[in-house]
Amino acid sequence: MAITTTNDAAAPTHAANSTGNQAGRDHVVLFPFMAKGHTPPLLHFTRALTEHQKNLRITMIVTPANLAFARSRLPASVRLAVLPFPSLPPLPSGVESTDTLPGPDLYPMFLRATALLREPFTEFWASLPAPPLVLISDFFLGFTHRIAADAGIRRIVFHNMSCFSMATCKSLMPSPPPSSAQHGASFHVSRMSEYVRIMATDVPNTIAKIADAEDPVTRFLINDIDDSDGHNWGVLVNSFAMLEEYYVSAFMLFYQPDARAWLAGPLFLAAGDMPEHVEEQDPKGCLAWLDEMAERSESVIYVSFGTQAHVSDEQLDELALGMVRSGHPFLWAVRSGTWSPLVDAGPHGRIVRRWIPQRSVLAC
């Protein structure tokens, strides 16, 4: 199984000496999950490491189809180790990120394929002349915990969700909503403060189905993630303490008593003054249009369902009709490359395909 490495600078050398494990104590390995909501935050964190810890040698794990995305957003000093993405029909060849899935029905198969990265990652790990200082990997990549633990290496698990949302989901997994909640009543979430009450409709679908042992996503959450997550040496969260001071302790109840937690977000700030990538520039003139709206003292609704949510053409039609009829200015980033709106957005609306300069838009 071929594993390649790449960087634009000279590849870092791994000094082997009589101190054994000490040879890799300046080396950090990062492994993001292959989704556009998970990978960029760790890319931003990696950039911050290169700026503030210049003596560290950093390796990031990627797959072939994600190589260009990562390489264009990282300093040349960061080494990229490319693992072959497992072939698992009916998952199409080259689909190596959730945003490229043809439909939501293939998501469980994609999760299974990522779990099969265990073997090439084990080979990569064995190829290192010396164990690294630490492994930082996404919580979806639960298999990395055992590989690091067997080598005596600390793993820091990365969570892109907030402490509040993670604590809520983890509390609900063994304690589903009571039957009264099915009739619209709010209920208290166990292990959370007494004033934390939610509705059954607030529970994410994956958590609501956690009792269904036949559901493939449920099996993945329980078998591949849940057990490994709580046994990590540390936790890195894309959030900040001032926002979540009341929920960090509830979140950490699900980890070992001596586990460390770092709330290092919002991690996009770690990108600093990094220029937008070419595909994230503004060929559609969104920023100039927003400036025009600002000159008229108009507020603008920004609409985006992210890179993973699949919205049907019928739903997109209804959304477009509603926004146009509202008469309120809107900027809408649409993921679909095939949908054509039945109504014209008019002078008060902008509908943009695929990527837009979201960081700059939200800073307006």
C-alpha cells in the first residue's frame, strides 16, 4: 500500500539517536476528517502552530483527492503524508470528502471507508523513525486513538462542535428524550445544568436514532467513535471559554479525570491575514454588491446550508420563492450545480453557485 509524502521545502529529517523516543519530540502529526466543516479548522490551527512554534516539525495526513486543497492552504514547511483512500463500492472512485458525495444515502458508506484508513495509517505510523510528540486527530477518526495508545503516544482529539452541543449529544446518547417530549414538551438534559431544557425537535437526527442498532451511522458512532473519544489525553475544541464557561465542565465529564481541554477557537482567526484561496475569491462580485447594500443602509440575509446538507430541487424552489417575495436583500450560497431557480433573484438578491468568500462576507 503506497504512502507518499510531499512538501515544497526540503522534507524534514527524523533524527535517530540513543535517546529513542526523544528523537521525535519536536514532531506533531495532525489528521483531519475529510469534510469541509472539519478540515479547514485544523488547517487554520496548523498555520498557527507554524507561526508560534517555529521549532516544531509538522506532518498532516491527507488522501489524494484532498491533497491540493490542503497544500494550497498550508505553509511549505508543513509535510503532507498522502494515504490511499480505500475503495469501497458503491462509493465512487475519487469521492474522498463529504461535500463530493453524490447523495446522502452514501454517507454511511463514506464513514465505513474512512474507518478502513486504519491500515494505511498504521503503515505510516510504523514508517516514522521515531514516535511523534503528539497526534491531533478528528473525533470521527476513532481508530487513531488505539494506534497512538499502543505506541505510547498522546492523542488530542479535535472537536469542531461547541462544548455545549457535544455535552448535550453525549448526554442524550444513553438517555433519549422522554415520551412526554414527543408531544411538544421540553425536557431537561441529564448531566447539564437544570436550566438546560430542549425540545425533541432540537435533537439531531443521528442522536435521535441512537437506539436503532441497525442504523449504520449509529453503529459507526458507537463502535468507532464513542469508546475511543473519552479515553484521550486531551481535547481540542473549536470554541472559546468566554462563550462556554458554563458548559466546559459538563463536556469534560465524558473524559478521563486527568484529560486536558483546550478551547482554541474560533480557529479561522488563526489563519491571520492569509489571503483567500483563488477559488474563494470574489468572481461574482458579492463583496462589491454588499458594499452597495451598505451604502443604502440595507441589511442583507446571508443563506448557506454548508457543504454537506443535501437540499432537494423542490426545497430550493420554495426557498427561492420565499426569499424573493419577502423583498428583503439576500445573498445565497447554493451548493447544487444543477438546480436552476424558477424565479429571478431581482435587484435585491444574489444567488451564487458553490464557493463564495464566506470569511470576507461575514466580516462585512
